[in-house]
Amino acid sequence: MGPHKTSPSVWWEENAEIWSRNKREEDTMYQLDFIWIHYKGKEYRINPIFIQIVVES
């Protein structure tokens, strides 16, 4: 996850970096915060509120 392509748990422990613009424009989804996810050779971007990390015990 993120620009360093770390595992979700490492990403979380290392400050959970997200992309966020300072300039805000109204009525566009292009200004929303997001996180890059690299999975099986493809890149995705999603809003960080949808990230859920589950630890098995």
C-alpha cells in the first residue's frame, strides 16, 4: 500500500500515508483523499475510510 508498496499492517504502523490535495474544488470527486493499493500487479486507489485491517490471533 502507498508509494512504498508496503503491506497493510506496515502501512498502518508507519503513519498510514494518504494522498491529499491542499486546494479544494467543489463538486468533484477528484479532490478526495485516497491511498494507492498495489495488488497482484495492478494499482488501485480508494478512500482511506474503506481500509480495514484485521489481525488473526
